[in-house]
Amino acid sequence: MSTSPLPPPPELRLTTPLRKRWLQLRRYKDRLATLFIMLGGLGVILSVLMILFYLLYQVVPLLTSARIVPLQQQIEQPLTGQSLYMALDAEGRIGVRLTQQGELQFFQPASGALLQQQRIALPDNSHITDLADAGDGLMVLALSDGRVLPVQRQYSGTNNLQPVLHYPLGIEPLSLQPAPAGPLAAAVNQKQLLLISFHDGQLHQFRFDLSQPGPAPIQSVSLPTPGFEPRKLLLMPQQSRLLALGPEGRIGVIPLQGEGQTYEVIRAAREEITLFELLPGRRSLMLGDQSGALSQWFFVPDEYNSLKLQQIRQYDPLQSAPKRLAGREQDNSFITLEQSGTLSVYSLTSSRALLRTNLLGDEPDALALSAYNSFLLMERNNRVSSWQLQAPHAEITLSSLWSEIWHEDYDEPGYIWQSSTNGTDSAAKYSLVPLVFGTLKAALYAMLMATPMAICGAIYTAYFMAPSLRRKIKPMIEMMAAVPSVVLGFLAGLWLAPFMQVHLAAILLLVLLLPISILLFAFGWEKMPQRIRFLLPEGWDVILLLGVIPLVAWLAFLLAVPIEAWLFDGQLVLWLGNQVGISYDQRNALIVGIAMGFAIIPTLFSLTEDAIHAVPRHLSNGALALGATPWQALTWMILPAASAGIFSALMIGFGRAIGETMIVLMVTGNTPIMEMNIFEGMRTLAANIAIEMPESSVGSSHYRVLFLTALLLFLFTLVVNTIAELIRQQLRRKYRAL
């Protein structure tokens, strides 16, 4: 039988036109996909950088340094007479100057125009020897004939203000008995004028009712004199105390209210005091002496709960003795003028000067600063120059943001966030420390609640649970992540918080009994005979806990009533406050931990379970084949191999807790306090932004500080994620051999 050779195989040609077109199309698709992926990645990076740059754009103006610039229009006309008093209205629209002869000159700093001149009707052959500013435009003039004349500046109109003089106690000067022969102090409070004068070694107090036309005082009493002739008198708020400046750096404190109180003399300076003024608001006393020392004083309670005048902070020494002072209450800034003519701008909470300059070359004769618009007037040799102080964020310094500050009307230094102001405390306080503390506190308690449950649940689901049951349980837990945080906050704030306050003892007892009962159940199930244990398929024994947990919860609530009555007199919340000193706020960190932990658990569980389940099964099988127990295989093989993924899950959960807004907004009470008590609330950075951003004025210090808190959150997340990624890579390299 003959055989013929097989025909040669057909030639495989890969260069046909159709094949070429197909390869070329695939290359185009690959390039297009690469381009889209690259653009997407660059877009993400660009978006993050744009967010960062915008935050910096809003925050950088906080670092703007202070400066003083002259106004375009200056008051060219020389003024006459010797200046005794100069002031500006709150908006800086009208300035006023008073001479010893009673001539009032009104002018506009912005336009440089001299509006009008008025003369106070003084008696013949008399002039003004002293003046006391009582507030609200009321000036009490001491005349050379021993009488006093209250005069009030008022302005009519809205756009074009017209100055009007008002004499609340009549146009005729008042004859006081005894007649004042020294310095005056005056203050208005609730339509009553309090006037303090000095005569013949004695202080005298007079009260006038401004709502009545009669000039007679409704009260006239003598006050204790602090053993020296005062050179200047100052009245504290609510007409509570009188401060008297004496020689050799001494200050006398004379109470005006209460019975049985005596004066007190304080040695406030080593040298003669050259600056003795109250800041706007009349709560802080500023002292400067001949050596250039400058300090702030106000009243604080001592160990006997009595208010004592105390030095709060010492500022950097000046080059020469300070002579004049003007301040702005709304931003806690003030300026001082030295004997050499040097002007210094200070933030009340910072010991360093924001600006030092010499504008006129010598000491001005008068000084005035407006509360708003920061218009500044200085007079030298009968000429008034107009300036503008540009320090838009003078109250924001590193010390005010991060240091303990002793604020007025506070008993001790502290970290205070108080962006809203009121009539008695108009200066905002922007300490970020309580917000950062509250953020970390909320995240800590949330992680303490969520981490054990999520990690342990993920370990059991991935390693011990039956695969068929795992396919049902895992999606159910992951679906919890779809619950909006506002719903969780709503339920926690309106239902869980009052429920826990009523049943606090039962909740704490449940927290104690539940882990113990689960461990006892697991131990008992392990000791059960095999014929009973094998009734359930392997990995399905967790179903039995569905009956154990409700039973333990019912038992905890049943036992809580007699235990609370036996140990805590039936009221655990009151017992904690009265006996232990632990205050209980209904919306507290415990509620936050439960609500926010419920929101974090799905993320932690899902990522941890995926990391453990992704570990090759042959590792545990090999360990079991070598004689290891399932627990030993888990701890020595599975968990180290999955440690990188577990750590990533923890960092993602921590980041979620740091940035959570709605839950902490609705549950914490939003009180910016620093208290580790689990039964006290807090305020977080994210919640603070959500609360106060709608109320802040664009471009204000408050507005930019809120952006600074957003920048802190951004940088914190960036740093935490970077550190987490470095640790995760190190863990992967360490356990790569597994």
C-alpha cells in the first residue's frame, strides 16, 4: 500500500488588511482608554489642588500685617484753641474737638471738611479745667468756677449727619456741694448719671436721674479715700468700682456698691504711671509707666470668691513712656502713643506689637480712633491729620488660636470659642483648640464603639461562618452604609438620647453583660456533646445568638431597676452629678459613639472582611494540617497577612469619623468645651463649619477662621492618609512572604 506525503499546512497570515485594521483599532482604543484614565487621574489631582489653593486663598489674608495709611483728603484748616478732648463717632463719619474755652469743632475725616463750630454757653470768665467722658456722647465738664456742666453730643439725619448739643440737666452749670476741686469720673447707666469728684481730701459721689428735668442730685454720699490725692479717676462697668490713680505707681480701688466694704491700694508699677485708661467696654485697665512697661489688668475672683484687681498680661516694653491709648472693642485691638511719638498697634491677646511707627515725629496733643472703619485722628500744633488703621484681622494671632487666653469676665485662662457676641462681651474669641479636641473626642468614642464590633464581626464572617450564610449576611451589613447620616442623627437625637438618659443604668449593665454572656455561650456551646453540636451545620452556630442577645437585653433592663435603687438611690444620673461630680448632658459623647459607630461599622466591616477573605485558603489549611488550632491559624497566619487591609479599613473609618457632620451636628449639643467626660457633649470642626458658615459675613475674621478650620480638616486627612499608606506598604512588604 502506497502512501502519499501530507500536504503542507496552510500559511497563517496575520497581515491581512482586515487584521491590520483590527489591530490598528485596538491600538486606538488602548490609547484612548489610557488618555481617559490619565485625564481622570489628573482631574482628581487638580481638583484636590484647587480645593487646597482656594482654602489657602481664603486663609492667607489672616496673615496680613497691620499698617496705617493717610486718608486722601486731609483737614487743611488750622484749628484754634488748646485741645482738651477729641473723639470720633462709631463709624468714623464725624470727628469732634473740644477746647478749654468750650468751642466744639466738627469735621469729616473722609472728606477733610470742617462741618461747623459751636460754642458751649460757659459762664463769663470761666473755662473748662477737666472733662469726664460718661459714654453715649455725654461729657461732664468741670469749670474753673467749681461748677459742672453735662453736655451730650447727638447727631440728626441719616446720610448727612448734623451735630446737635443736648443739655440733659439744663443749660445752667450745676453747683455741687462740695464743689469739685480735682479730677472727675462719670458714667451713664440706665438713665442715671453717676458723678465722682474729689474735694479737700475726700471723694464724693453724686447721682442724677437723666429722665427727670430737675438738676438736683437724687443721691449724694461720701466715699472712702485711699490715703492719697488721686490724679485721675475711672469708673468700672455697671458703676461697681472706682479706680483712683495715685503717686509712686499706686492704684486705689473703691467699691461703690455693697455695705461694709473698704478701699484697697495696689502697687501696680515700680515707677510713676503715665498711662491710666480703660479699654472700650470699661472692663480692662491698661497701665503704662515711665520705664515703658505696658500691662493689662481686670478683676478676677480670689480664693474667697472676692473680686480683686489683677495683672493679666505684660506686653513687650515700649521705647518710651506711653501717654495715650485708644481701642476697638469688636476686634480686641488698641493703639498706644509714646512720649517720643511712636505709635504701636496691639492685639489684646498677643504680647507682641502688630505695628510700630512714628507718624508725626513727636507726641500728638490728642488722639481718637473710631470703632468701625478704623479712622484715626491725631492732632499736633492745632492741625489734625486723618489716617486709617488697616488691621482687618488684628484679633487673629497664633496665641489667640492655639494658646490659653485669659479673657475679660472669665475666672481663669482657657481655650474659648465664642464667635457670637452680645452687649456685655462684644469681642469674639476664636480658639481652635476646643474644636480640634471635640473632633478627636467624637472620632475616638466612635472608633471605640465601632472597631471591636466591626473587626470581630468581619473575622467571624470571613473565617468561621458558612459560605452560604456569609453570602446573605455580608450584603445585609453593607446595606447599612446606605442609611443617610442625617437619619441616624435624627434618630439618635430625638429617640436614643432621651431613652438613654432614662435607662442609663440598664444600658451600662447591658454593655457589661453582653460580652460576658456571648463568651459564656461560646464556651458552653464548645462543651456541648457532639451529637448536639452537629445538629447545626458548621458555621451556622451564630444563629443561636439571635436568641441569646435579646434575652440578655431583657435581663439587663429587668435587673437595672433594683440595682439602680439599691446602689444609686434610684437615679443614676443625679447620683453621678451629686456624688461623683460627673455632669450628664443628654446629648453627649456616648450617644455620638453609638450613632457614629453605627455609621462607621459597615465600612470597617466590609473592608476588613474583604481583606481577610482575600488571604489564600491554603495558608490556614497548611497551618491546620501541621496541628495548629483554628484560632492559632487565624492569629499567626490570616491576620498578619491581612493586616495591611485591616489597617486601611481603620484609617478610612477614622477619616469618616473625623469628617462626619450631620450626626455630630444633631447629637452632640455643639458646646465647644474641653471635657473628656463621656457624658458631656462637644463641638467638632465639621459641625462648627455647618453651623456658623451661613451666619458669617463674607471676608470677616469669622469667615476666614472657618475656612482655616476647613483647611485643618483637609491637611489632617491628607497627613493621616499619607501615614496610613506608608504603614500599609510597610506591612505588605513585611508579610509578603506569606
